[in-house]
Amino acid sequence: MKKNTNLIIYSASEAYIDSLEILSKRLDVSYTLDKEVLDAFLAEQSSTSGQSLEDNHKKLPLYLKMDDEGLSLTDGTHALRGDFTDNLSRLKQSNLEREMLVKAAKLKGLDHTPVLIDATAGMGEDSLLLAASGFNVKLYEYDPIIASLLEDTLRRAKQVPALRDIVSRMELHIENSIDAMNNLDITPDIVLLDPMFPTRTKSSLVKKKFQLLQQLEPPCSDAAMLLNAAISLRPHKIIIKRPVKGPFLADIKPDYSLTGKAIRYDCILPETRKF
């Protein structure tokens, strides 16, 4: 099989050679320990995309970098690297209870540990909040690069005492969630859907990192299929994360919504309605 020539993995340290080889095989891309090889790759990618070298930090090309801080996706200027320690303050019980997503995910009368499927896991921050609130979370991410970033984030989080128990309740599946949900033999209590949408954040740095992610995984084009797969599982609740003024996913009106300044959580109760 021909390797993907649009991406490369780089590390400056031979200490990561085993990890580089494993990741290289999974993603079917080359890796290098040589900065000159990386620079030549960036120059070639810039040339074939019609960009000047001065524009590399603004657009493509991207590459994966492995170092002591973990695995990151970078364009040479901005880097996207998951770090759950950034969310430690949000995970404190008093703060967690105020999270709108946690409020949306509340269920009553269960006699078991609730199970939640995050069908669009991305970088896993929503799943982290829900695992901290007591859910066993199954995370599905079909893009192998994003999934690799998330897997590395989970690996590092397991080494942090304050996060270890939480991430032990997070189970990553690198596959298409639509296919997975259509073949699951369990009934989750909740399904979370977060089809990506264009960011309107005022933070240019956050916006840039979001754009790095979108270059790999564009906004969902199978909204109806995604929602139908979730409905077919007949969970107690489906939670859909949307921009506050965005349309309903697949034009299906929710049973109720929780609305914040920038984000809205549409909640569908499949057990109470017909589709």
C-alpha cells in the first residue's frame, strides 16, 4: 500500500523510535528524526499547494510532532495537543455541577452506572466532563489522526493522579460511530452528538487550533445518518451540541434545549416519541 505523502511524523529524539514506528504503521505515513527531512517535506508540500514558505504557519502543510509533551498536530506555529490537566478546575465537583453539558446529561432513577456513547469524540473534552460526573463513556472517533491525538491524551492523563480514575471510565474506539451504533448489542443511557461547526470564538488562538482540527475532520455531512443511528439505539436521551443560533440537526426538533452564550444542547427523548 502506498504511503500517505501529505503528512509526516517528526521527532527530534531517538527515544521515541518505537512509538514513531507504531504510529507510522497505523497512519500509513513516513516518520523522520531529521529536521532537514522535515523542512524538505514542508517545502515540497508548500510548493505543490501553491503556497509560499512564508505562508506555512497560516495554512498547510501540517505534520505530527512527538516530544516530551506528547503528540501534537502542528503547522509549525500553532499546535493542537490534548491536555486534560487544563480542565482540572472544571472537574471539581462544585464546578462540574454547573457545567451545562453535565446538567443536560442528568438522568433519574437509574439502578446502574450510566453508559454514554460519545459518537463524535474529537479531542475528548466533553467525554472527560461526563466521565467525571459518573458515566462510563465509549468514545468513537473515525479520523485516525485525531484518534491518535486523543489516545495520546488519554495515555498521559492516566499518569496524573487526579485524572486516573476519571479516564479509566473512558474507552476509545477508533471507528465510524454510525457503523458502530448500527451494530451495537447494548443500549446506552445517553448518546452525545457533536457535529463540528465553524467556530465564532473571539480568541484567534483557539480559532486557529480549531481550524487545524477541521483540516482533518470537516463538519459532519451525514447528519441524518448520525442522528438516525443514535435514535436506533433507543437511549433514554440524545444530546446534540449545536451553535446557539444553529439549526436543529437533521431538522428534527428536540424535546427541550439548554442554551448558553455560544452553545446550545438539544435533547431528544427517543422513548417518548415516534420517528
